[in-house]
Amino acid sequence: MGINIYNDEEKQFSKLLNDLKELPRVNAPDNFEFQLITRIQNKNFETLPEPREQFNLIKFFAPSAVVVTVIILLFVFLPGNEQYDNPLMADPPQIVAHSDHENVITDQNINNDRTNKQSFNAARQNSSSSLNAAVNPNDAVVKPSSKYPIFNNRSVALDDYISGENKRRNNLQGNVVKGGEDVPEFDGFFIREEADKNTIERYRALLDSVKRAQAKQDSLKGLKEPNN
Amino acid sequence: MALNRNLTDLTDEELIKEFQVSNTLDAYEILVKRYKDPLMNFVFRFVGDRDACTDIVQDTMIKFYLNKDSYREFAKFSTWIYTIAGNLAKNELKRRKRRNLFSIDNSDDERSIQIEDKSFLAPDRSADSEIKNEMIQRALLRVKPVYREVVILRDIQGLSYEEIAEITKLSIGTVKSRINRGRTQLQKLLKHIYNE
């Protein structure tokens, strides 16, 4: 048996430990050995029954409650058919560029006759980083990048086209108009210039009347000259 | 082997070996004599009921008799027999707890044991060691069993930390911390004694 020597940790309980040590010893009854040997000789080895595993209500109800709660929540919050959001019917996501800033820069470029394209591109890159700007009614909604290739031989710069400085005529029946920057902003759209018969007839009648008036004026001039 | 010597001179381990090898009942009886009282004291302090305590120690000795071959030489006999007694005592506590859970009229009896009525203790009597010992025993029974067991083994039975660790199958660190917690609980329950 070990010796009960108190160390520093035990000093705080010294009174308690002394009292525990001095508790009266409980001894076995006098007939303890007699009873034991009698049991052994009679082969009476029946000991106290082992306690059965206790049926714990908490152990049973806690998982059951969790399962029931989950099922109820599923029924309550499961989305119904009327709440189903058809992805085909939903509006496509639009990326809104901060066009006010772009418009200002574009106007400056027009005034400067596109001499500072590099600074413009830099400004565009800066503005593209602030795509989370608030949307105003006058803001333009554009696609962020070109989905389809733009063929240079069929393309004209829109600003050039408007200002009449379009030097790149192609041999096809129309032009693909795009923005004035180097980097295409959108796919472009094709302008087909179809001949209008009425307009041609009108212009033709106009030209004929002009020619007739010219001829009439010439004849009048010829009549006046012999008099002079 | 040891028949030439007096059996009472043999150590616990030599006696159980004698009992294992030669089935010498005298060796068994000597071990019973040596350990009946320490085990009675341990189990009584743990369970708090003398009749139940006698039954538990009897059962411990029966288990020792029947399972003598399960003892291995490298272990100390004292720790082995204390482990058997401790397990049986814990089973008794579980059984009582279960009985109290499903019993209607047991709760009043249990409460009468648990509650201290200090109003009946006159100052001169409260100093009386008998009363004090009873109060300590009652307080001990209110300490959690995991702490109670190690406190009894250490502070009442006087076993070393190593022996307690072997009996309870815990590390020495865990044993020390449990002893400390048990003592703290006990001191808190007995503050009206130790604050005076």
C-alpha cells in the first residue's frame, strides 16, 4: 500500500484530508469468512446481477426530435410548383456599364479628333472596374465583349461613318457598323442599302424636271442672244 | 514451492500463485482475511450502505475465487482485487440509480439522507467527531462517483497515485486532476465545517 504523504497541492485540503484519514474504519462482519466459505462449499456462486443497459429517454427522444423537426421544416419550406422559377422565362442577366463616364470620354475624343486614343483606352479600363455603379435611365446597356468576330474588311468605325470620314469602303452591299474604338464593343449590325423604286422614280422625275427647266432656260438664252 | 514456509509469511502475489497452481484454499483464505476489511471500508465509503457493502465484498471474493486464473503475475494483487470491488460497487450504484428512477416512493428516503439539518446540531455537538464523520460520509456520497472513487482510494485507503491509476485504468495525470476536483467538491460541501 502507498503511504499518504501530503505535498504542496494537498496543503489547501489539509484539514479535510486529516478528517478523511481519521474516519473510522468499517470492518467486515465477524461471520464474513464463514458465509463466504459456506457459499463456496455449497457452490452458491450466484452474485448480484449485472445492471442492464438503461433505457435512456433523452438518448431516444433527442435524435427522434431532430428527425421530426427536419421533416416538418422540409414540408414547410419546400418550394411549391407555383413558386418554381422557370429559368427559360427569367430575364437574362445584364451587365450595365458605367456609360456616363464613357460618354464624357467619347465626347472628348470626338472633340480632340481621336488624337488621344491611348488615354481613352486607359480610362475605359478604369471605368470597367467600376461596373457596380447605379443605373440611370440614360445609361446604355451593352454587352461586355464581342461574341462573334468582326471582319475588318466589312467594318467601319461608327464615328467615322457619322462624320462622313469613312474611308474604308468595301465592295459588298453594306457595311457592318461598330464602335469607334479599336476593341469592338458589340457584334455590330449589318446595314443593307436597298433601292427604293418610288424614291428612284421621284428622283428621276425631279432630275427630268430639272433637265427640262435647264433646256428651257438654254432655249430662252438662245432667243435673247440674237437680239443682243 | 512455498509449502515449506508458513503461508501467512507469503506476499499477496505468492499466495495467489499458490492458489492458482495448487488450488490451496488456505492461501485463498489468507488473502480474504487480508483484504476483507480494506475492501469493506472502501466499498462502504463509496456506496454508503453497510448491507450492500457486505454483499459486494462477498461477491468480490467469489469472483476472485472463480476467476483466479485471470490474474496475471505482472499486476499487483491489491490493485486487481480493488478493481473487481470497484466495478461491483459501481454496478450497485447504477442499479440503485435505476431503481430510484422508476420508483415513486424511494425519492423521499433518498432526500432524507442527502439533506443536512444543521438546526438540530448544537455547537458543542457539531464538534463531536461522530457527527462530523457522519457529515463527511454524507458529503462524500454527494460527490460525483468518478471523483469519489479516487478520493476514497487516495485519502481514505491511502493508495499511491500509481496504484489508483492501475485500479481505475486511468493515467496518473487524470487521477491527480480527479482527486483534486473531488477534494474541491467535498470541501465545498463541507464548507460549514471548514470555514468555522
